[in-house]
Amino acid sequence: MATNPHAMTSDDTVVGSIDSSSSSTDYVIADISADDAWLSMQADDAPTLPAWR
């Protein structure tokens, strides 16, 4: 039976963070409940997302 690799369960934990260094400021999004499930981009390039209610 195939499963959807993009489906989330109630045990998934996704976080966002600003990571600043002397050379750049990056926005990082990570699923801390899965290994190697993250992405990073320049903070100025990150899209503005609406608040989720």
C-alpha cells in the first residue's frame, strides 16, 4: 500500500526559525519529527504567509 510522503500526522512537529550569521540571515523550516526534513532560504526571499487559525 502506497503512502503519501507529504501527509502529516498529529505526531509531526514543524518549526520555523531565523538563523543569523555574520554573512547572512536565513529562514529555516524544519520537521523535527523526521530526519533531514528541512529547508533554508535567504530571509529576504522568504514568502509572507498568512496566519493560520
